[in-house]
Amino acid sequence: MASNPPGECCRTRNFHEGTPIGTHKTILGLNTYQVGAEYGNDRIIVILVDVHGNKFNNTLLLADELSKAKYQVLIPDILSNDPVDGQDFATWLPKHGPEITAPIVDAFLKAVNDELKPKFLAGIGYCFGAKYVIQNLSSKGHLSAGAVAHPSFVTIEEVSAIKKPILISAAETDSIFTVELRHQSEAELIKIGARYQLDLFSGVEHGYSVRGDISNPVVKYAKEKTLDDQVRWFNQF
């Protein structure tokens, strides 16, 4: 899913109600939200966050829901405790370019495999984090399977390198994962013979699965269906 860089639309957010059931602690060198530890290390999901970081309540609630499918879920701080909140986006983004973020993600995922030794390691990437899920679905990547929602910053070369199963959840209205880039990505996935699923939700915009207004039943449905699809996707493997 070739996609444009994140933009100002990534800052827009609605707050979802709920109290997270997991905890933040240092895991493998990074401050990490952990939930579902009681299920052990056999099946682990790592969430790579959007620009709002690993303390954003909406994302923690998603992790809690995923853990109910008997996964341990980890949300590492890949932004070095520097979410975009309140900052000028144009100033913030260069501090978190691929040359900075990719090594952080790579080191964490490698450590998960080396030290926790899961039988299955999945990644979910929302917006900003999607690029690094895609990178780790290559032949040299650390993930067994991946899922992304409204991705940003993904290159067509990264799509071409995918070797592991990928689920893509897309918004009908998205200036970052545009219609043209979505079609280009789909054509490339077909060309390389990827194992993939691509879902397109009408009536929603970029960010719907994490930051959407769930008082709108169309958005609520798309958000919940995306989460359900992620669980069903990973349960296959």
C-alpha cells in the first residue's frame, strides 16, 4: 500500500471512553504497554502506533480487545516519548523519519523473537506505524504476518518486497492512502502473488480505526469490523 507521508489529518482525533486493563513497563529496552501476558509468549501482537504514541487511550483499548482473543499484545514506544500532541507537525515529523524510527522498530522486534521466542509474531500498524509493519513482512523481516489500517509513508518498493500475509483496512476518503495509490498497491500485490486481504470502508476517513468518531454508526461499524478482521486474519496462521 504505497501511500503519501502523514499529514495534518493525522492529528485529528476523537477520544474513546474506557479504562485500559494492561500496564506500561520497560520491555526489551522500550517503554511498552503490555496486555494479555497471562497467555504467554506463543502468540504475540506488536502494535506500531500512529503519531499519538503508545499512551493514547484509544490505542490501548484496541490492544485490550485484541488480547481477548488470547494474544499477548505489546505497544512499544517507537516515538521516544515524543508524540505529536501540541507540536507543529512540520517540525515534529523530521525527528521521526524512517532513518530514526526503523532501527528502533527493528531492534525491538528482533529482541521479541530472540528473547520471548514466540511461535507467531504479528504486527499491526496504524497510519505512521504501518510503514514499519510492511518493512518487516519482507523475507528478512521479523514478523509472521501483518495488518495495517490507513497506512502512510509506504513506498511501492516496500510493497513489492512483501513475502508474508498482509491485511489492509482502508478508508474511502483518504488523502494519504489515495484511490490511485490503493489501486497501485493492489496491482503490485497481485503481481507478486502476495497473500493479502484489502477491505475498503465507505463513509470513513483516514484514521477511523483509532481516532474515528464512534458516535457515528458508520464509523463505529468500520472501526469494530477492522478489529474483528485483524483477529480473524491472525487466527489463520
